[in-house]
Amino acid sequence: MTIVTEKIDIRKTNTTELENFLIEINEKPFRIKQIMEWIWEKSVSNFDEMTNISKKTRDLLNEKYVFNTLTLHNIQISNDKTIKSAFKLFDGNIIESVLIPKDDRMTVCVSSQVGCSLTCKFCATGYMDRVRNLDPAEIYDQIVEVRKQCLDNYQTPLTNIVFMGMGEPLLNYANVLKSIDKITSPEGLNISYKRITVSTAGVAKMIKKLADDEVKFRLALSLHAANDFKRNQIMPINETNSLEALKEALIYFYKKTGTKLTYEYIAFENFNDSLKDAEELYEFSKIVPCKINIIEYNPISNADYKNTKIEKLTIFKEFLEQKGVNVTIRMSRGKDIDAACGQLAGKS
């Protein structure tokens, strides 16, 4: 009777396990460094590409291990040059990543989960079920693939990474931080922590954990309303993570890390766009040094919210600026291909 053992994704294997395997096959210890370099720094997707490893060793690695890499399922290019990629995972699930080109930077928006459990009422991903978390290599692969698109399409390197795609990063905490460790490592992509922003809908206890872990990347909070009654209506997570709890967590985070916060605020017509709303946002913003990005709402079929009028938005912004707040209005990119903020739904 033949026992078939399922192959292990080599990128889920720690260094010690791999070293033990190499000892078992009588391979030299220094090979581990070469193999890890091929896996992460050179981002290969099969053992045959490891040209300085003997064929015998490559064959033995291939018998035990596999690369569960993602594959490009579909690609769309917007009129504004934004590129949305739908990637198929090894188990058939689909996630989406977005390359946002600007004159001064090239940003990739990556997903951290298949679907999402938070049910935000204005977000297409929120109407999906959360299927599973992405593992660190699946997050890493998105950046590797979009970095290639960046060079191929715009002949310029990728500069920034935002965890603002499908899913809530802080509900996939360990894997997100492991992926960032690889992304920032000299043995990985060697991208600066300062170029990475993790966006959360507001999981207070995990924001405190970020502080305790002394993370070096930037943190953004998807706020969208600065009173509990309104925020509860559009973001059910607020019912268990109130604004008061978030204030406490953000103050703790800032004291521990010294990192300035970013608040993201979508202005919905006749919902959170009045001067009273601006006053509440100002009061909330005073708790720690921050900047505020007011984001254009991007319609989705599941919801009937509307983007606020530009005249009203201008008054809203000017009120905050007069109070000394650093505020920017960010116009959405990639709306014509459903690649803008809140539109990702894995339907490409």
C-alpha cells in the first residue's frame, strides 16, 4: 500500500525544519541561505529556477515541498491608468490587488483576507462572506506581481504599499505582520516600513497589540463618522469597538510608537457631511497628531449612499483647515473598473 503525503508549501516551512531536511538528504548547511534567497529575495515559483542548487537536491525538494503561488486570473486597466488584478489562489479563491500610479509614487493596495467579516454598509467586500485569511506568502506574492506590472507598464519601481484591499488586516494579525517582516527584510523585498500603511476599521485591542509589538509601519483608521450613533449605522464593528475605546487605543498606540495617525473619512451626502459632523471629526482628531484624508465615495450596487457635493465638501474641508487640521481630499482612482476604495469584491 502506497501512502501519499501531501506536499508542504515551502514558504510555510521555518528555517529549522528546512535545515533538518537538508541534513537528512546530506546537503551542505550553507544551502539553506541560497534556498531562502531564491524563495524570498528572488521570489521564484518553482525549484527548477534555483540554478545554483544541484538537480538532485532540487528533485528531493520537489518531492516534499510545493510553491502555492497565486496566478493572474484577470487584469483591467482604468482610463486613469490604475490597474486592477484578480489573482487566483491555490485553492481557487479570488482576491484583488490594485496598482495606483501617480506622478510622485506608485502604490499597491493589497488584500489580507478572502472576503471580510465586518459588513461595512458602504463597502462591496463587506457584502461578501469571510472565507479565510491569506497567509504571509499570499500577501507577499501580490506585491511581487504588482511590482512587475509597475516596471512593465510604467518603467518605474513600486514605492508604497497600503493594506486597504479586501479584508480587515488586524483580524489576520499574525500573517499580516509576518508578511511585512518579509517585505521589509533585506533578504526579502527590502521596502522601508515608512512606505507601508495598514488600514483598519477599528479593532481596539489589536491596535494596542500593534503598539506593544512596536511596529514601525504607518497606521490608518477608517473612521467615516465621529459619533457612535452614525458610525454604528455604517460600520457594525463600532458596536463592539466604540469611539471611546478607539480613542484609548490610539492614544496608547501613539505614546508607544510616536507614529502620526491617518484618519480616512468618506463623506456621504446628507449623512456625515455637515458642519456639525466636521466639528465632531475635529474633536476626535485632537487626541493624537494626525492627518485626515477625505475620500470620495465610490458607489456599489448593494448600497444607495451618494457622494457629497463638492461645494459642501469644500466647506467641510475649510472648517477643519481653519482649526489647524492637516486635511486632504483624495479623489478616487479606477472607478470605471471597480478598482476604487470600497469596490473590491472579487468579481473580476
